[in-house]
Amino acid sequence: MEASAREKPIADLQHLCDTVLSQRPLILATNRGPVEHQMTSDGRTEARRGSGGVVTALNSLTQMVDFTWVASAMGEGDRTVSNQGQAPKIKSPLPGHKIHLRYIVTPRRVYHKYYNIICNPLLWFLQHYMWNPPYNPNVDASVHDAWQGGYVPVNQAFARAVVEEARDGDQPPIVVSHDYHLYLMPKHVREEIPDAIIQHFVHIPWPTPRYWQMVPVYIIREICDSLCSADLVGFQTPQDRQSFLDTVEEFLPEAEVDRREHIVRRDGQSTGVNVYPISINVAEVQRIAGSPRALDYEEKLRPLLNDTTIVRVDRAEPNKNVIRGFKAYDLLLSRHPELQGKVTFLAFLVLSRTHIRQYQRYMDEIQQLIDQINRTYGTESWQPIRAFMENNYSQAVAGMKLYDVLLVNTIIDGMNLVAKEGPVVNTKNGILVLSESSGAHPQLLHDALSVSPTDIEGTMETLYQAVNMSPEERQQRAANLYETVRREDINHWLCRQLEDIGKLL
């Protein structure tokens, strides 16, 4: 790709930063911040880039404009540099960062209630449709207590920090908050700074009103009430937006929901509900793919390749649907014995949330199924599945360069960036097999092969179709996927949001 094509989205983003964010100060809020400080053995602090997809998605902004990023103190190092939360803000010590950091120091017991009882076990599971309603969730007194004594006060603490930061500016700020951790923050900020421009972006799926009814009604009402205090609410897919409008209509009957314009009106406040599908930094992913480390892994993986190589890259979480993917592969080898010895499945799996019992059990089931398939079909010279159980991104990128088929059969997720990373690094005109319930599906459906996540038979048939596809069709599909992802990259995602914020100035 020509340099000018790569540089245009960056130039567009810089222009929007210069024009939109020069008019009002930006205050950004996320649970995890862009910098985490680790304590060294001699009592000093050492800064490194924060982890997580949200931080990665917003990294471009940190190098283009000076703004304040409010985040939770994640450990003793963050607490120390912020003087236990007493220091208003500090300049980011990372090279290239123009931003300032402001840490929220929450009592550990309060943060535990917020994060380990409400955010992850309750909201994350619910919004990914991962509950088994006859058995869970069980909303007992501890959950009600965690809401009032954890989730609410942490959101209030974030809002107070934003309000204090806004007092230093001449103009009301642009406040952007992210994800399910901070649903209540917009309302608290609106009450204190009525003229602020507030946007909240939801990175994970938004369920239907019927599914939200599995939590106490006051919780979802408080969430909807707060989000409808924002000027803009962003979602990954049109379906998420539709579900949110349905939820507001169900739980906030006083609100007027304009489905044609995707606006909620209530008490003089208009909230635009927009779709901004998140993406990847194409240049950065390609840089990693060409790094010496990834090239070394690529050479080590090449001897494992076969006539056809299927690849998957996932966290080992139930919603990633790893087991059904392997069952479909098992069925492929059983129904089409001529493929035995000619197809190999490389699975790059990252252990995730191992402290949660359901995740431990799911990982055990994955390993048992891999062992069973390898025992059933394997020979001295061929193992049907090669699994790499480690958090090694360079190795996973090397694997994505080499797939003939990339399987992304997730049950439901916010976006699934693997479906976008694969097509921009693959060197073999590989085919993407993509779940219809993946957040990436609306963007990529025309050039991927679609599957229903629970349809093992259908997934097997689609894998067989991919294995036997003509070189001409493979090349066309791969080229189209590459162009779609390149055109709608992470800078495009940021630009669209800044453009909409700019319309409110």
C-alpha cells in the first residue's frame, strides 16, 4: 500500500484533533488507563503502557493532543505516583504521550465490589448472553450491596474527578467515557456540568430488554437514565443500537424514542445513538507481522503447515465458542476421510480469567476435546490439532499470516478484532469463516463465509466449502476483506466520533 494511503487517516485524525479538540478541553475516562506503574524492588516506580483493548484503540489520540485521561489506580505503583489519589494529575512518562493522567484511588473493598461482583460477573456475563437463566445469575444481598457500595461510588468518584478537572478550563469540557464500567458517570457529570458535551461508548454487546430483566429493574433504569444524560452514545453494531433503543423504551417510558433519527429525547436532553464499529491499527499490526520476533515464529510454524491450514486465535472463554469449532473440525475429518492427513488446525489460545470456575472448566473441556480428536485421527506423522496455550501475540500474528482458513465462530461479542487482524497480515489468500453473531459480521459479511455459532453441522460444511474454494474466489474475497479493514481502520473509528462531537460545538 502506498504511504499516502496509509497516512491519510492519520492526517484526518490530526486535523480533527486540531479543529474539534482545540475548542474545548477533552477529558477521557476508562477503568484501565494508558499507563500502569509497577513498583521495583528498590521502591521506585516504573511506567509501562496499560493493557487492554480500549487503551490500544485510543492510543493514537495520546500522541496527537494534550488531554486528561482519568482511570482507576490498578496497583501500588499507580497509587504511589498519584500520592494515594491526592495528586491532581501527572504528565504521562511514556515517550510520545502528550497526555496527563489522573488516577482514581478507591478503597480496595469498594473496588472489589465494583469490579469483581458487578462489572465482570454480572454486567459482562449478562451483556454477552452468557447466563444460564434457570441457574444463574442469583441476585442476592451481596449483589445489591455491591451495586450500592461498589459500582455507584466508583462511578461517582470518576465523575468527581472529571468535574474537578473541568474547573481548570475556561470552556465546558468534552467528556468521553467508555464501556460497562462507567455507565453511571454521564449523569453525575451532567448534573454538575450541564453544558459539557458528553459521549459514552459501549464496547460490548447490548442485550434485548427481555434479557436485561434478569437483573433488578432499578439497576437497568439507573443505567439507561445515566446514558440518556449523554449527548452521544456509541455502539459497535446496528443491532446493539436497536436493542438499546428498545431497552430505553421499555424501562424509561417517559422518554421519546425516535427510531428514524436514532435519538432519545427526555427532559430537554437529546441523546444521539450512533454506530461506530471499532477496528485495528492496520499499520501497527502489519509492523508486528514483519518484526524479527514474528518472522522467527513464522519459520517455526511453517513445518506444521499442511495442504490446508485452519487457524483460530482466541482467549479461552466460553463465548469464543472454541469447543463447537473443534467439534465441527472433528465432523469434517469424520465425514471427509480424504482430508485426514491433509488438513491441520493451529489453535492459538490465551488462558483467561482462570480464577473464575466456569472458565477453568471450559479450558479443561477444550483440552479434553483436543486430546480426543488427536487420538482418534492422529498418526505418527500428523496431529490434527496443534494448540499453543500461551499469551504470545507475535506468535499468534505469525499464525494468522499462514492460514488458509481463519475460523472466528464466536457466540457473541462486541466486535472481534481477530476477524480484522487476520485479513491484513495473511499471505495465502486465506478465507474468513465468521460467526453471524460476531460484532464484525455486519462489516465483513459480503466477503467472509458466514456461520451460525451453534450450528456444528453448518460450520463443518462451511469449512469444507472454504477448503475447496477456487483460487480465483479466494483471492477476490481476501482482497476485498483487506480493503474493507484498511479503509475503516482505528483512525476512521476515532474520526467518525470526533466529527459527531464537532457537530455539537
